[in-house]
Amino acid sequence: MEFTGERMIPEVNRDDLIYLQHISRYLFALQFVKDKKVLDVASGTGYGTKLIAEHGAKDVFGVDIDLLSIKYSIDKFFHKRSHFIVGDALYLPFKDNSFEVIIAFETIEHVDNPERFLKEISRILISKGIFLCSTPNTDVLPEDNPFHKIKFTYKSFKEFINRFFPQYTLVYQNSMLAETFLVDTTISKQKETEQFMAQNHLLFRQPSNNSQFLIAIAKKDEEIDENSITQMVTLKENLIFDKTIKGLINQIKELEAKLALTKARKKKTSFISRLLK
């Protein structure tokens, strides 16, 4: 299967930063799936669906609009508790209240009608179910992906999720020497955040609106127990080989340089706009 930039392919992207980012999101999601019926929307090449099945989910459905991706998923990532189906995220082929957990990583920015997408998610999610939804933060990341139909900022993503899911919290993902996931309430308490950093021997950027990726953890009815959310993913040694570490560090440095350039351009544009007023 050829890499086009739209879907991550593990055997192609193994040494790339995109691999670390995508796999980490699914590792983060594993804390919610044990003994649950799970839907992985826009499952792509199926690696995440299999990972969920391997880690205790009762049943996992991977849905993607692309037939070639579904065939690839069945061939490469089959599991006895996984099911791969061709389907449109705007017209999901399931009855109301079908799933306990729904995952849609890097999906909402690809659909033509995000309002209908979230209505579909709400329709097939049980009342006490949980929805995990991620998107790039265009306040920070360069806006150059041709496959994205809509671009979310920190503010617009929060407002959009809240329209359909009144109970939600945000988790902030950043690419460092490891992928980091911090919960909204924790980062507002600077001392606790510093202690968390020290305990894990890692240096984290201050997240929130400066984070590269935003993840909503949402429910329809129940409040979310933010204290129960694991706030960091530690990648297993077999996910990143030693030979890739140097390459990943270089890619992170390149990304940081791009981010700095993007911020500089935005500042310059803002300054020029003020002069012209």
C-alpha cells in the first residue's frame, strides 16, 4: 500500500515522527477500552483497531471509507475480536446506542460535514459511553495538509465539541522525546504540573493552546473523572527501535523549527495589519 500522506502505514512510516504520534494516541486510548464494545472511526490501515483488540476490548469495529485500506487492515492487522467494515463516517452503519467507546483520531478535520459527524457519534454512543476525538491544533501546527477539510484552533475545537457533548475535557498531545498527554485540570495547577514533570524525568512544554494536538474526552451525560485519566504514554521498547531514536529527535527538531517559523510569520502578519489600520 502506497503512502499518500492521508493514512499512516506502519511498515512505511516506522522510522517517522508520524508513527510515534499515531501509535501513542492509541496507547493513550487503551485505558478506556477494557471489556468494552469499541468503534474505531476512520480506522485507516487498522493498526489501532488491532491494538485495541489485543488489550482487552470485548469487540472492536474498524470503519473506513477506503476499500483498499479495509482490505489492507484485514490482511495485516486481523484479530479474532476485530471487524473491519467499509463505511462513511457521516452515515455510520450501526443502530442507535451500539457502542460503549468510540474513537475518532485525526478524523473530524477530514469530513465534509463535522456537525453531522458528531450527531452520528452521539446517535450510536450509549448514554454512559465515552468518545475520544483528536485533531491538529492549527494555532500551532502549519496549515498545509491538503486532505483537511476544516481546521480547528484550540478555541474553535473546544466550542465545537461542547455543542454536542456538554461533558468533556481536553487532553494535550505534544511531540517531545516521548509523546505526552496532559489533562486540562492538571495543567492549570502549575506546582502539580512541575511535580508531575519531575516524577517522570521529562521536560514538557506548557500545553493548552500551545499544544500540537488536541484530544477531547467526551460524554453525553456523566461527568468525566479527570483524576482517573492516565496523563502520559510510555512507549514500549519494541515500538521504537534504538536505530530510530536519532531520526525521531531530528524530526522533532525540524518540526520545532517549522513551528517557530509559523509563529514568526503570524506575528509579522499581525504587526503589518496593525500598521495598515
